Amino acid sequence: MKSNHVLYRAFWIVMTLALGLGSCNVINPEEPKPTVVHLEPFQFNIEPGQGSGNNKITETWVNANGSFLGVFNPPVDIYYLDQGQTRFTFYPGIRNNGISSDPIQYPIFAVDSFEFLAAEGVDIDIQPVTAYKPGTVFSLLADFELSNSFTDNRDTVSASNLIRSSVDVFEGQFSGQMVLSEEAYFIEVGHAVPMSGLPTDGKPTYLEFRYKSEIEFSIGVLGIALDGQSSSNFFYLVRPSPEWNMLYIELTDKIVESDFPAYKILFRSLYPDGSTEPQYNIFLDNIKVVHL
């Protein structure tokens, strides 16, 4: 009897282990391998008359079959578990007004899409391509290569000017340079020819530019009425940057709220009171105002 009891217990132990192993496979089935999308940074294409092709696309926003997957910093691998015919859509992203906590899909750049069959173990390399959207209007282009359009000196300090310079250049041979010193202690300058036709219906309008600066400076818009009267609004302070940086500054609300028939972009800076530095330099390049 004792021998039979031992065999009986052994039988149930074996059965329990077998059932347990089987149930583990049911509870934790083998997961399918994802499709791996190797995403590269955007390629940016430029057409004649659109200025520099240099850009600061910081992120890529990704949708799959209309569903939002996330915001990615290429180069990066995206693991996609769904299977079947899939359309990936890629949106170029920037930091709106240079604010790190405000990433957006840049409304002036075109999106790109790829369609492929997602399946287990599939790897695909993708480099999306973007450009300015068709119909983008370039109301201001200033790269200082052939001339200097920022000659409207609005201050009363004769020593301060924005000049065409080869001292420090982002690309090409020339940039715009402002020098602040005890003599040139204040500058406020805009471009000579006003921009007309900026949209007042809320269509996206942006100032794009490169800068390198030893001192902070301000950005403003000058609204010009039909009778020649004008009103300025300095709304953005640019911090010093020892290296060339790029900003996308949204003008949409400023244009809608003020509703002038023409505008100028203004740059303004002040030599710090009590400073012992002989001078401070501000360099500008690839200035654009673009809108849809």
C-alpha cells in the first residue's frame, strides 16, 4: 500500500508540472517580432529663390495609418507591432520660438509618407524628405551675399549700423554684423523695403534666421499704416549664443492683432551700462519671413 501511495503522489506531481508548463505557454504566448523602422533625419530640399537650405528640424512626428506613434529624435529605431499594409507619415518638427518645452509640427514644411507591408522581422530604412510647402511666400530673404537690405537705422546713434561683414559667417561669404560699444551704445535697425501682403487671417507666418551673439538683442515688428504712420512692437528677447544658432519665431498672432498693410522686421540692442568690454558683436544670417 505504501508503494502504491508513493506512485500515486509521483503521478500527480508529474501531471501538475505538465499542466503548469502548458498553462504558462497559454498565459505567456511567444510575442511576434516587430517591424523595425530605421528612421533617419529629414532631408530638406530647396528650390531657387527660397534662400538657404540649412534648417533646424529637431524632431520627427510619426503617424501609422492615421494613429499617432510619437515624437522621435532621428536617427532612431521605431518598433511597430501591427502587421499588414501600413502608411507611415512623417512631420518635421521644430521648437516654436526657440522654446525647448514647445515642440510643434512646423506648418511651413511639407510632410512625407511611406507605405509598406509590416510583418514579423521586417527591417526598413527610411529617410523622409521635406521642403517648403507649395505656395509658401517668401516676403523677406536676406543672406547678405550680394547686398545689405537692413539699412533702415531707426536710432539716433550715428555710430551704430548693421553692416555686411565677412568677420564671422554661418555660410557663404558674408553675414550681417552689429557692433555695440560705448560710442555705438544703442541700435535699432530694420530692412529698407516694407513687406506687404502678410496674412491677417491667421495663416502661419514665421521669421527664420541664424544668429551668433555676444550680447542679448530684441526682435520686433514695425507696422506701417497707409498714411506712413508706424508702430513698433518688440516682443522677443534673444539670449547670447557663442555658436551659430537658428530660431523659428512665430509672427502669426502679431500680424493678426495689429493688422497693418505693411511691416518691417526690427533688431534692437543696447550696450550694457557699466560694461568694461570694448565691444559686443551680433551676427545675423539667412533671414527669412515666410507664410502660407
